[in-house]
Amino acid sequence: MTSTSEKDLYLLQKQMLQEQRRIKLRRLGRNRVAVIGTLIVLVMAVIAIAAPLIATHDPYAFAVADRLQPPSAQHLFGTDSMGQDVFSRVIYGTRTSMIVGLCVSVSAGVIGTLLGLYASTSKVLDHVLMRLCDGLKAIPSILFAICLMTMLGPDIKNVILSLAITSIPNMARIARSEALVVREQTYVEALRSTGATETRILWLHIAPNIISSIIVQMTFVFASSIIQEAALSFLGAGLPAGAPSWGNILSDGKNFIYKAWWLIVYPGIFTMLSVLGFNLFGDGLRDFFDPTKV
Amino acid sequence: MAGEESILRAEKIYKNFPVKTNRHLTVRAVSDVSLTIRVGEIYGLVGESGCGKSTLGRVISYLIPPTSGKVWLNDTDLSALPKKELRRQRQNIQMVFQDCLASMDPQQRVGDALTEVLRVHSIGDPAQRMSAVIDIIQQVGLRPEHLFRYPHEFSGGQRQRIGLARALLLHPALMVCDEPVSALDVSIQAQILNLLLDLQQQNHHSYLFIAHDISVVKHISDRIGVMYLGHLVEEAETEELFAHTAHPYTKALLSAVPDISKRHEEERIVLKGDLPSPIHAPSGCVFRTRCPYATAACAEAAPELREIAPGHKAACHLCK
Amino acid sequence: MEEQVILDVKNLSTTFHTERGDYQAVSGVSFQVHRGEILGVVGESGCGKSVTSQSILRLYDERREACYSGEVLLEGRDLLSIPIKEMQRLRGSEISMIFQDALSTLNPVLTIGYQLREPMRIHEKLSRKEADLNAVELLRLVGIPEPEQRMHQYPHELSGGMRQRVMIAIALACRPKLLIADEPTTALDVTIQAQIMALLLSLNRQLHMGVILITHDLAVVAETCSRAVVMYLGQVVEEAPVEELFRHPLHPYTQGLIASVPHLDDPGKEQLHVIPGTVPFLEDIPTGCRFAPRCPYATDQCRREMPQLQEAGSQRVRCWHIRSEGGV
């Protein structure tokens, strides 16, 4: 091979990469459900990032005179029992939910993958790690999170920590079972026969092959931690009272449910939409990642 | 063509697998197999499914260690090597698998998979690796642009070419081909067989060619070993094996092969019954339960693989 | 040997609807099956041989998956135009099918006996006792030792060869007029394959039914069939009595196919004949003769126009060169 053709080769490679990317994007575009999910996720992300720009009021500002106002031009989603603007609080609540979701899913994803990958390497390690996970899973996760929260005290960091701890076992199990499946494939054997080291196989061949299922699982963890954070806050074991969070707004609104429907409906819709969005997004990602599907 | 010098010697290989549901039982996949592969020779290993030929191939390439027995590559005893040294020795034995799609990382482009083989052994710099890969891919009849595709984008025959390319990259002394053509259509199978022969003539490697199709094995091999239920039952030069077939199993195997020029009405040895389970292998000669010539003596002692003519060994009490 | 025609396939085409658009997996296939004969259908993967057999049974969902055209006459009745209910009644009673992979075709949680009785109880409304007696008889017919005990066993307890025998017994349960065997021995070892093929031959003689044997293995066809159809890319390219087909293959594809199989009595180590290139995908079927891009004799006419199946003695061939090489 001469050097001129090496340049051609480079161009060809670029062309092919572009083509493959185009095919993938087109496939994603044809999957209508996934597109809806992606849009919801994007909208949520934008709201979370641009919360100060979108919110019309200070989410903490009291205006006792304006308490329990129905939705109007001034207060889009009405006001709560202390006259705080529900719209602004829901918007800031989105930010809280997204932060919690992101931190929990990323940390659970990373730690779970590490545990799972290592569990797949040796039988002893597998037994130790998996029995630990079983132990954690034996306690219902929301109860476990409540216990942790009462010990640690209400704070967003503690919410993230306790939700991450409860999500890790599932993540590790999925990573482990995926890794065990990949380990049995002929290509791992083929790599071994070329002389590749076990570490190389683990990190360069097994990890990339399980990462897609991990990412998909992370979106589901994201969705469930949104719900769990709302549930914790609703039960008073989450964020400190008064902090803008969908759970807090709901918890506050339950006392006025007959007088002020807007306190329940708007945070409820946001919670539902974001959970639905992340689940659809996850399903779409799963199809997207499968390289054999064309 | 094939010298007397051996490239690989396997001595009294046994390989047992534990039965998962019962600790006291073992599957005896390979029992007491010794074989020698000479420099520049194609050794065909033939047998039906479950006869242990693939296990033997994996033991010989030291992907799985034998339960007992030794494998000598040139003059190094693979079983005595430390892990690191063994990995280095892998350059000399490469494998080609039956299902080439399964033997490639689905997330990796073909080019990356091929250069990785060189990177693993720290051979050359990136540019040298690339040009070596481009060379090899053309040798197996593919084009350089194929390097940027994923394995699943290829047809069966092309995948097998990629598998060959990967094995050839390290210029191994011995290639272990495990059923390399049995998943392919006949017209593609012919292409790959021709390619294998061409490559062998160019590079003079030795091959261990494992297959269940005896006509394919006959076509390609210099010497053939026939396996049945974990045992090597007959071994001879190809010509000799077909001219003076000794073992009753080999005879039955040959007679069962359908052929275009035969009609079914012709005399044929149809073996009765099925392959016994390798967990409860018959006593004495393993083939006696299906052998048309079995006598009481066959149940008592296992026949040894012994020379019945120069270079022709068979394991049967009845072979003189 | 003019026997009664059981199945007459006329110009059958099957079109699949996929995400990428429609494509025709079988185009204009015609052949006949006579009572008491074994017709071989040979071709490489992707030639449409399995699709043909499944189209005869209308196994593809007509609302979503596929659409059929042409005629499939079973003793004069067009299977493609009868209601699907009627078709379901015919499957397993008049026509039955055996598949390559017996383990996945048998239900793992039901006993052999149950699965054998089922077709008889559905189609012939037999009582359990009668069906039981028949089932044991069937197992004996297909050469299974100790049939009474086998009735209570589950598929995984049997070996591959035994399972295939059970599949054949199930297929024969209602004495079908036509048996379609789709690669019945591909998953089996040669010694077992020899047993199963011998069984199929003897059953065919005893029960005098028509058999379509679908396979990729030319040698199996040579040994068992009386006539054979060679398919390439969804079309029949050659049809001939087996002796003729292997003595004077007329179509270049058949010739290539026969030459590329290694034989036991070959000298060995010689280059095998190779058909250049690979089977094209159904999405880009060549215009003109479909084999033209891989054919050593292709001319401009071949690349331009599609040849029709022509009679050449007892054979039928789809090739433009037949007249010029007619003397064969």
C-alpha cells in the first residue's frame, strides 16, 4: 500500500463514519416514541438550566396576602398557602429533580458498573459483592432511604447519597449479568487466543459491550429517582421544608386539595411527564445502541 | 512436502468437565489423545458432534488447560509456562472459529479489531500496524475499505476471511481452524477452502483443521485423525486412510457420507443407535455399542491406538 | 411413471413488507409434486427455498408480513384463495411439515405422547385412548425403540436423531398427502443423517405420499430424490430428474454448484471450482438473468433480458444459452 492510497483511505473512513451516523440518526428519527421521550428530556434539561430566566418570581418569596390564589396572568400556576408562586417553585423544583436524577443515575451507574465488572472476573468476588447487594435489596428501597435520611438529615446531598445507595445493587446486578453473558461470547475466547490480557479484555471489550445497557438502565434510574425524591420530600424525609421541590409542593398542597387543585395538579403533571419522558428516552436509546439493528 | 520435524506434540491429553448438577460425575470430553503435527502439514481432525474434537483444539491452542497431559509447541512445554510467557507464545498458535460473527467484538470495527491483535503484542507503530493490516486484508481477498465496517455488515464468507486475516496477522506457526467452513454455503465454502490452501502454500504454516464433514477434511488434509467419544480411533495419511480404512467407525462414517454419484439403494453401513453419553462411556472399546463387529472381548479391554501399517494407527482389537 | 399430481405450484410469488420497503423473496416459482415421489428443492441460503415451502402452507401473516400471488393447487384446490380457517384445517392433516431444528420445534414442557396425540385429536377428533394407540404405532413406524415408554418422556430427554424421528411421527400423525421436509438433517451428524434419510425413503414408499425435501446439500438430493428443482435468488433455474441433473447439469449455476462440492473420491488438495462473487441481496436483484453477474458465460443479452424456463428434453432450464448449447 502506498501513501497516496492511505489518504484515500482516510477520506473513505470519514465518509463511512458519516454514513453510519446518518443511518443511526435516521433510525432514531423514525422511532416516534423515542423522539417524544427525547424532546421531553431536552425540555426538562432546558428548564432546569434556565430556571432563573424562566421563573417569574422568587421561589422563596412569601406574599401572605396573595395566598392560595388560583392561576392567573400574574401567577401562572397560582400561589400556595404562603403566597409563594407555584410556577416558579415548579420550575426550580425541576432543577432539583434533574440534579438529583443526574447525580443518582451517574453515581449508581459508575459504581454499579465497576462492581458488576469485577464481580464477573472471579467467583469469590462475585459471591461477596452479590451477597452484599442481596442484603441491600432485602430492605424495601424507600424505607431504606427514609432510614438513611433520618440519620443524615434533610439535605439535597443526603437525598442523592441515599438514593444512590439504594440504586447501586440493581445496577451492579445488571452490569454483572451482562458482563457474564459477554464473557461467554466466542469473541472473548478469540481475543484470549490472540494473547490479549484479562485486564484488556475487561476494559476494552467487555465494558464497551455492556455500557449501552448500563446507559439505558441509567435513564430508568433517573426516572425512578425523580419519583423517589418527590416521595421522600412528600413524606418530609427529603429536601428541607420550604425548598422548591415537586414533592414539597405536593406535600404542602395535600392539605388544601379541595380548595386549591393547582397545588397538586401542576407538580403532578411535571413529575409524570418527566418520568414518562425518561422512560421513553431509555427505550429509544436501547434500540439506538444495538449496532446489529438496521 | 511435510517434513518429519514436528511443530506441535500433544501427549496423553485428558480433559474432563464437571457435571453441574452432580459433583461425582464428569464429562470425559477428551481421553488419552496423543498427536503430532508436523511442520507445514495440514492435519485434519474429523468426528461427529460431541466427539471432543473442538475441546481438543482448544486444549492444543491452550485456551483451556488439559486435565492431564502435555502440549509441546516446538520444544516448549506449554503447561509449564507462566501466564505471561504463555500469552507471548500465543503468537505461534492462532485460532479460526466456526462462527466468525460471534468471534468478533460487535462494537469494534474490523480494522480496529485487526490492529488490536498487533497492539496486544506491541508489534510496530500505528502506521506499520495499519499497513500490515491492509496487506493481510488484501491477501484474504477483501478490500481496504472493508476495514471501517462492523462485523455484522459482512456476509458469512467475508467474515470467515476476516477471521483468517486476524489469525494470519501474527504469522503463527500453527493455525487451529475449528469448523471454519461448516456454516457456509457450498459455493462460498469452496472459496474459503481454496483460500486456505493458497495461504498455506504461500506461508507454509501448519494447520489443525477440525471439521465434521469428512469430504472437506479429505480435500484439504495431509493426515487425518478420526475421533469418537473423546478417543482418537484412527490416524493415517489421507491416501492411506481412504485406501485401507481400518477402524469400523471410520468405515461407517465414510459410508454414511452422501455423495452425488451414489444412490441410496447402494450398500451402506447404517450405524444403529446414537452416540453414547460421554458421562457414561461404555466399558472397553467406546465404539462397541454401535459396532457391527463387536465381540465379547471388546467390552473387556479398551483397545490401544497402535500402528497397523507404517504411519497408520487404529484403536481396534479386530485390526491386524 | 405418470402418477397423479398432488401439488401443483403455478407461478408462486411471495412479497415481504419490511421497513425498507417490499421485496420479492420468491418470484414466479412453478413445480409439481406427484404422489409417491420425493421432489428435492436445492439452493444456497437466501435462494427462497424455505420461503417457498412456508408459502405453500401460508405460514406468513398476510395482513402484515407478506403477500402471495400465483396458485398453489393441492389436488386441484387453490390453497392461496381458500379462507385461512380452512387452511388451518389442512395444515397437519393434508399437508404437514418437518423443520430443521427439532428441539425448538417441539414444546419443551409437554410430553412426546401429548404432542403426538394433539394433531389427531384436533383433526380426526379421536378419543384419548384411540389417539394413544395410534401414537405408539407411529413411534414404532419411525423406528423408535420402546415406544410406550417414550410417550411419557420430554423432548430434552431424547437425542437429536430421536427428536427428528418424533417430529416425523407428528407430521405423519394424520397421514398427510404431502410432507414438506425443510432441511430435516442439517443439524444432525452424518451417521444419524443416514438413518433419517433411510427412514424418509422407506416411509415414502410405504405411505405413498408426496414429499418435498428442501435442502442445501446436493448429495442428499442425489441420493434420495427422483426429481429436483434448483433455485437461485427466488427463481427456479433448473428442474430435472435427478440422474439427468447430476449427469448433465444445464444451468451454469447448477454446474458450478455441483463442481464446488469436494468429493471423497477426488484426488484432493486441488483447487475446487468456485462460483465467483456472492449471492446478491434481494434489494438489488440484477436486471436480466439473475445469475448473470456470477456467470462465466454471461453475454449482453443475459445482462439485459430475463430468460424464461425452457424445456430441454426432460429438463427445464432458465438460461439463454440452452439453445446454442442445446446438443448436450
